[in-house]
Amino acid sequence: MTHTAHNKLVSFIWSIADDCLRDVYVSGKYRYIILPFVVLWRIDSLLEKTKDAVLEKVRYQREDAGQIELDPDGLRQASKYVFYNISPFILNF
């Protein structure tokens, strides 16, 4: 990423903060909200490709196999990452 592209992205994120968080948070406290949500959004976007497979594995484990606790190894295998998301919701801005 070039320095110019980085600055554009930073400006875009702060403009969203000004539009959405003004009068809700003190401007100096934006970083406590912006950074965690950017990180969560990035993780969610990584998992988007395998979300259907993970949810199908959750459905299989709960309904077909009758498991009370989910098997994390099967979910990691379905997500193709060492982490997974079993929520049907997505972070969409």
C-alpha cells in the first residue's frame, strides 16, 4: 500500500467517525471504537468466504450428530483458519 493510498484510507475512516460518532463520543476517544471495529471487520471479511461451510458444520454438529458442545477442530477445518465465526450475522458497513 502506498503512502498516498494509506492516507486516503485513514481520512476515509476518520470521516466516518466524524459522521457517525460525533456527539456520541468525545473526538479523542474515537480510537477506542474505530480500531476494534476495523479489526473485527477485517476478520469478518476474511471469514466471509467460508461462512456457509462453517454454518453448515454447526448445523450438522447440532442437528445431525446431536452434539451438545461444538467440535472446534471441525469448525477450524471448515473455516480453513485457526479461528471461526458461528454467528449468522456479518459486519457490513
